[in-house]
Amino acid sequence: MIEPVRRYGYAWMEITSRCQLECVHCYASSGPRGDHGVMTAADWMTTLGQAAVVGVHSVQFIGGEPTIHPELPALLERAASLGLNIEVYSNLLRVPESLWQALVRSRSKLAISFYSTDVVEHRRITGRDGVSATMANLREAVRRGIHVRAGVVKIIPGQRVVEAATQLREAGAAEVVIDRMRLLGRPAPGANDEFQLCGRCGDGRFAVLPDGSLTPCPLARWKRVGNVLRQPLADALTGMPAPAVSEGNACFPANCLPMNDCAPNMRSRE
């Protein structure tokens, strides 16, 4: 095993590209036709263990919609056994009881994205209804003592983002930020626009995608530097390019990174 040049403390595990929604702004172009990729549960278990060895202390399970993945409860248990801080980034459309229990046992946190209190606006952005289900599961998470943070993403003119932020706080979300859409993935097919990134890609963090690819960040998914199915994670990390911070670039979407990783003057609060 080769020792990585830099230390890494945070990892995204993108365990699926399948999602019930087909959001117009999805940087991963996820949707109902997506799949769980070629990474098996055993592969993810191994990757989590290797991530802990290289110093990762916090992991976020993302997608697609990670709650769709049948092995998510087991992955939460594995991450907890490694002493990792855990967050699941979900649309909270459907959470089975077995997953609720796993979230509580593993002391996981939740992060959600939300768009509007208006069901027509929400459907226009996500492709289906979901306001009532998401809000009901947010309240259930709070009832169970699970920490929830939320990002309201501005997508369309006149969108009721302030009202949405207010509703999220009233439902018990501990942290709420308002963010903008990134022109990557579905909103800009084939575009690999560096200016859409914060410039901190690979700065103490990395992402593993459903095919095992290693990238500096889920948004910078075209910057693939290795694959955990073909080499140990530590070896793949030696190929990670150095971060190139660009002055003026907006912070990474606040609904993905830990909030204390975004400079306060680089994100919108309402």
C-alpha cells in the first residue's frame, strides 16, 4: 500500500445512481432508470474500511437516492463500527422502519434538499409529487432524535425558497441554507465547467462512485483518478490532483458538504 500524499478526512460514498425523482438540476443525472452500479455491498464494506485507514473520520452516503439501496442499513452499521461520523443525503420520500432503526443505531445524521412549499413548483423541479412525504419523514426523523440539515436550492424564477426554508425550520430541521443550482450534469449535459466548482476538490476529501471510480468531488465526477475495484484506496489516492482554489468561485453546495466546511461569506442564509 502506498501512503497518500495528503491526508483525507471526509468521503462521499455514492452508492447508487437510482432515484425516485428526476430533478432538472441533478449534477449526477440520477433518476428512476439508474442502477446501483457494479460495486457490491462487500466492495463498499472494504472501501469504508480502507477509508478509515487513510484517516477518514466522516462519510456521507449519497446517490441517486441512497435509501433505495437495500444494503444501506448494513453499510451504516459498518461505518459506525469503524467509528465514522455518518450522514445520509436523502430526499426522504420513503424510509422503511428497518432503515429508521439503522439510522438511530448508527447515530447517523440526515441531510436533505428541498425546493418549494408549492406542490406544483416542487413537481416542476423534481418530476413528481413529494412535498408531503418529505415533510412527514423530516418530522419523524426529528421525533426519533436524528439531526437533520437541509438545503433549499434555487432552480426557477420566483421559486418560494424563503417559504420553504421557513417550513423546514418549523418542522425541526436544525440547519437550513439556501443555495444555487450548479450547471453540471442534467442542466448542462456534457459540460465540465471548472467555474461551477469551489476549487477545493480533493482538499482532504474524495468521492467513490457506483462503478468504483475515485474522484475529488461528486460534482467533479469527470476527474477520475483511479478505481477502488482495481487498486487499494490508498494507492488510488496518490493520483489525486492538488486542489486549485479559484478566487470568486462559490462554495460547494451546502446541502452536500458539512456546513462548517463552507466559509460563512460564501453561502446564502435566510
